[in-house]
Amino acid sequence: MFGTIQSPGTPERRVANVDHIGYLTPSEKKVARLIPLGLTNQEIADQTFTTVSTVKKHVKAVQLKLRKRNRVEVAVAVALATFAK
């Protein structure tokens, strides 16, 4: 389920498999699909008919479930999951 990556001179770290996209709720998936488009939280809220606070909660949940530190890593994971299909 998890792979490892290691560059010379860096500690090994675990990376989430793109299969973890399946662990997201439908609302989290909606938000996650918009992150790679470079939208702000406000723009995502407008498109999903939710509040900015709700979007922030979903973004944080997506980051935790996918084991990603930031939106860029989430965007890459979503892109990989999209192309892996």
C-alpha cells in the first residue's frame, strides 16, 4: 500500500499510494479535483456552493488522508490518480 522514496543524502519517507484517493468523502473529492486548477479557497467555495471555512476543512482532510504537506503535493497526487485510471 505504501512505497518509499529516497534521494541520496535524504532520509527515507513513506509516500501514499494514489489509491488513497478512494478514502476521500465525495465532498473532499470535489475540493481535491479543483486544487490542481490553482483555485483559491474562495473560488473553490463559490464553485462547490460551500463556505471558505468548509473548503479549508476539506483541504486539510485531503492533505491528511493523502499524507501530503501542501496543496502542490495534493495537486500532483490528484493528477497521478486521474492519469492512472
